[in-house]
Amino acid sequence: MQQHAKRLLLTILVFCLGALSGVFGYAVVNAQAEDKVFRLDDEYSSSYSYIRPLLMCGLSEEDESARLADLEMDVTDAIQEYGNAGITVSVYFRELRSNSWFGVNEEEEYSPASLWKLPLMMTYLKLEEMESDVFENDFYYAEDLGLNDYQNYIPEEAIAVGNTYSTDDLLEKMIVYSDNNAAGLLEQRLIETGDLWYLVYNDIGLRIPIHIEPMTEFISPKAYSYFFRVLYNSTYLTDANSEKALELLSRDRFEDGIAASVPVEIPVSQKFGERKLVVGDEVLETELHDCGIVYFPKDPYILCVMTKGDAEFEQLSAIIQHVSQVVYGAVEENNGWLGFF
């Protein structure tokens, strides 16, 4: 059964990818005016915990759902006061089963900071599938890169000078503990190979600046959510690697964002990013973001919250937690399926 379903999935995905001219679509079919997503049957999907592979794909992005109007209004009201205080807040929400979504200021662009570690991981997993030496060869950490020195959220575990690490070791340190030095080693190897750093961005069709400066803001909550969608739908990496990526993200140690407002028994596959822009002794701007999949029973959803302004990290963290609390409360009250009748 699994082999048959896998062959069918591969055939359909080849057709869809060709039709989309290299930009990975989101596998949505508009059937009889309802938002429907067609996936492999439960027998196949039940072998995975974090993904739900697609069976059929369409060629268009669904419109913003009017069915989520009440929740959108609640979120808008929740963040309005922060705008009056000079803090910019953007929110993107999407139900993964019904494909319904809404956004509040969702096209605003931010500096990704540590959010870029997710596409970096996806790049290496794609290289593993390509049987590339870039993935297979170990890494020797010869000297301290010093990339963790200015983090507000210090990694609980980090790589140590003088040790040798496999790619999987570095991916775990980078994703689970947000170790910037592990990410730096991984990034260095990609830079040495030329264009591989842009592999995932180009494949998925997201814009990325050629020269990224400290003040560069180029990613929005809506755009960043694409990474989680292609992982959950398993439309870019293999099923096994999509599952592997989301499992690592579910172990992310960041507890001051979306997960803080979700019961501990519900998995959250997430990635956070922080940035403080300092010139001299003056802090010009602070940014804190958290994006991920909340695996609410029968109705998992993506929530991406990005924040920036003249504020402390604690203030921005509280905003993300507040938005997550509003969203989770609404999903729980309606027992899921907010956007699906």
C-alpha cells in the first residue's frame, strides 16, 4: 500500500512541479467552492507524526478566508495597542487541513535573524537527498566563531572548539538550541561551494537579497510560512526528511513565544529569531519573531508572529505569547476547524 501510494504521489508531484515552472505550489484544490486539500490516506500518513503528504495539487493560492473574520478581528484588536506604542506586529495564521488563512500586516518585511536557520537546514537535507559530499563530509571546529556572544537567548548547548561534528550533529545544535556557531560552520561550507546557499530560496521561489546587510529586512510572516507548508505537505524534501526537519523543530528550546500559550502535551514545531540593531551605544531597533506549526488535534495550524520596535525582548516576547493565546483559545473553543464547515 505504501509503495503504491508513494509512486502515485511521485507521479502527481512531477506533473505539478512542471506546471508550476519550478516554483513549489501549495497543493490546494478548489472543489465545489469549498477549500479542500487532498492527501494520502490515513493508513499512509499515520506512519508519520509531523507531516501529512499531499495526494493532489492545484495551481492557485486560495483567497483569504472570510470564515476566520472573527479571529482576525480578535488578533487585530490584540495587537492594536502595540502599534500605538511604536511596535510593529505582523501575524499570519493558516489552517493546514482546510487551507483557510488570514493575516494582519502579514506582508510587512523583517530581518529574519535566526529564522534563516530553517532554510539552511532544508538546504542540507536536500543535499543529502542529492548524495552530495557537502552533506556527507564531517566538520572540524578549529576556532571560535564568536557568533553566540551577542545573543539574548543563549543556547543551552553549543559546539566546542577542537571537536569534529557530522552534519546531523550541527543541524541538531543549530535547530534545537539555536547555536549560531553551528549555523556558521554550515553556512561557511555553502559559501565555499558557490550558489548552494540560495538553493531552497530559488526552488521555492522566494526573493532573497544578493547582499544582506545588518539592517536588511526581506522576509514577511506570510512568505516565511511557505517553509513550514512545504515541510508539512512534504512537497520539497522526501517524506522522511520532511518528518526529520519538523521533528527537530519540535524540540526547539525556545519557550518564550508561541509554545508558551499552548498546552505542553501539544507539539509545536517552531523557529524563533532575534535581532538587536545597535549603533555605538544606542539600540536603534529590536526584533523578535516566532513561527511554527501548532499540532492541535485534527486541526494543525501555522502561526507566524513577527515584531520590531524600540522595545525590550521581554516586551516583544509577551506580544507573541498574547497573540498565540488569542489564537489557541479560539481554536480550542471551536474544537478546531475554524475555517471549515
